[in-house]
Amino acid sequence: MSNKKENNFFTDFDLPFVPPYESDDDESTGFTGIVGKYDDIEDSVELAPESSVKPPQTDDDDATQAFPRVRSEDIKQALSTSKPASLYVSFGDEDRDEAFDDSLQRKLERQQRKEARRAAKLEAGAGAVSDDPYADDEDDEEDDVKKDRTRQSGCMTGVLYFFVVAGVSALLATFIWLCANDVLSLIKPDKTAVIKVEQKVDIADIAKQLEDGGIIEYPWLFKLYCGMSSSTEKIKPGEYTITTELDYHAIVAALRPSSKREIVRVTIPEGWNIIQIFDLLEEKGVCSKADLLEECENGVFDYEFVQNYENVKYRLEGYLFPDTYDFYQNEKAHTVLNRMLSEFKKRFPADYVKWADNMNLTVHQVMTIAAMIEREAANDTERDDISSVIHNRLDSRNFPRLQIDATAVYAWLPKIITEPTAADMEIDDPYNTYICTKLPPGPICSPGMASIRAALVPSDTNYYYYVLDEKEDEHIFCRNSTEFDAALKKVREEREAG
């Protein structure tokens, strides 16, 4: 039989190894402390012999007493009546005493669980009791493992729960902040948009225009606000200039006419330059020319096509779309200019930008060509042919200069020339295409849609010249210098006969 079964009391409790007490008096006392502990406990409690005994088939009480075991009450009594000094001296201090007591307490609890389990098995039937004296120890170990796993699982669940709650809270807080920023307009970039309200007020359409103009971020939230505040009845048909400075309440308030300010309708003709446009706006009482010129050069506008191009006379030239507008009297210069720039952006969609890329042209170059077509065309039918002459010359090495009269006239701005002379055509300026090669620095007027489309889709011709026939109010297009000289001679003769 192994040592474990001979010393069944302490081996059942699996006590940790205790170092021997080293005495200065006698070397033979090395293990007497531990042995003494064993002897005292064995003297105090008469342990039942350890053997495999099957309980007789009797009633439950008799069966319980027939099964040999060590009772926890006996162990407690033995521990309370016998505590050899040598055992405590061997640990060295009170901390080790407490560790020893904790170990014994755990063993006592395990023994109690063992007794309860055996009793339950006996109640279930004699055949359920195992003869293996260590079977219950294995069950206790399994229980301890299960408890450890349960504690670890509970800890992991708690950590996971914390991160889930923290993540959901962060997402919810972010969502609330974004919605609040949109409703209250707390932090938004400066943008302006023109909102057109139809006779039948459609909140969904208004919300879409506000989103496209960069005024709001969430159309559904604006529609919800309008529904809860009965804003449909407050909004009136018309065109309104809205900025990102306005919150939802202010936007709704701005989408109706103001009785305090008079509205002025202004029509900007196609082919007018900036000086002509600003003079008209000042004349109508919309804004002063000086304020418009200052904002034109130094104002901040959120459009890709608004850039500081080299050698241009006026930064916004060509991009103030010619159309009919309703302005308030004494309107801010920024609002007026932004209104016309916004209209240009709508009229020059992304498809036009892609088409220009396919032609290896920038938007600025397309608008420069369109402006020359607008100023040169005598009627709508010949825009495509004039465009072909410009493109043909740009693509040819034999014609380095466009030689377009309208560019030389524009070079004299702000001076307005209505009847240019030969001397006017000799002005030394980057815009004068009689002197400078290829395209001028920028547009020379505000072209309409017909000229913009002609610049993108010119006629397929071999024309390199054209001469204005004043009598017929049209141009004569020529393929070479011989045809050009003949056409020029014809026009002069008609003028002299005239």
C-alpha cells in the first residue's frame, strides 16, 4: 500500500509541503514538528480503518453509519484541542499560520461536500457508491475546475458587456451631436445656395435642394422638423438665398417673402462682361459697383471653377451666368455674386466637365472659348462653325494666333469700346489674340448655354477664317487665305456701295 493510503488523513487534505524546523539544540528534531502534529491528531481522533466496504442493504440511516468515514466534527475537535508549537514555529510567522488555517479550512469544506455526496448516493441505492476512495477527490477537483471556469466566463462576459455598452454609447452620442449640429447650425462651412420653392410647396424637394447646396446634411431630419413644426404652411413660393449660418428655424423663416425689403428683378444679357453687369446691378439698386468689384476679387466662394488664374482681369469673369434674377434692394455683394455663380454650377453639370476632359480642355478653357463664340457670333445658327474655326486654329501649327477682334476690345477694359479701330487692335495686352498666341488668359464675357455647348461640340469643318457680312448679318466662312481675301473684297465693295 502506498504512503498516501497509510497517512490518509493529511494526504486526503493534500497539505502543502512544510519545511522542517531547524533547531539549534538538536539536529534530530528536523521533522518532529510535523510528526508531532500527526501524532496529536491521531491520538485525539480514532480514525476508522480505510477499506472498501459496501454498505448493507438496510434503511438509509443504518446505511449511512455502516459506511466508514472521517467526520468533519472530529477533525475540527482535533484541530482545536491540539496545536503543537513546533508546527507553528516551522512556518516562521503569523502569515504562514493564516495560510495553513486557510488550507485546512478548504480541506474541511471539501470533506463536507464529500460526505454530502456519499449520503446522496446511499439514498439513491447501494450500487451508486464507488469503492474507489479517491473518486470523491476527483469529483471535488472537477467541481473546482467548473467553478474556476464559471468565474473566468463571468469575468469575460463582464468585460465584453462593458465594451458593448461603451461602443453603443459612443455611437449614440456621435449621432446626437451630428443631428444637433445640423439642426442648430453649430459648426458648418460657409456656403450659400439658392432655393426655388414651387407654387405647390414640396418639403421633400426643398430638403433635397438644401442638401445639394450644402446647407443641411440630413434631409430626413429637416422633413421631420417641418412636419413637427407645421412649416409647410409657413413656406411660400419664390426664390430664396439661404446660407449655412441659418438653423432649421431660420431656414423656414427665410423661405417666405419679407415685407420689409423690396424685390428687384434683373435680367443679365448673354455676352455682357463684368463691368456691364455691375453697372446694371448698381443702377437697379441691388448693390454698389464698388462692393461688387471688391467681392469679385477678394470674396471666398466654394466652387472649384473659382480660382486665381494668371493674368485674368476679373476673377469671376465668364462665371456670372446670364439669366433673370430676383434680388433684394441693398443686397450684400457676396450674396448677389454667389447667386449667379450657383446658377452657373447648375448649368455646367458633371457631364460637361467629363466631356471637356475628353477634349483635353479644362472648364476654364471651355468657358474662354465659349465667351469668344458668344461675342463673335452674329446669330445662333453659326455658333458651331465659329467654334470649329477656333478649334481648328488651336490644333494647327500654321495658325499660332486666333486673331479675334472681341479679345482686343476686351483688353481695353474698364474702358468700353463700341467701335474699335485698327489702332485699337494693336493694344499690347495678354487678351489681344492679334499679338498673343493661342487662348487669352480667361473668358471675355458671360456666355449663354448655346455658346457653351458650341465650345464643347464644334462643327466638323476645314474653316480657318470668317468675315462678317454686315448686309446679311452673318459670317462668311473660309478654308484658306484665298477664299478669305475674296470674301473680304466682297464685303468691302458692298460697304462702299452701300
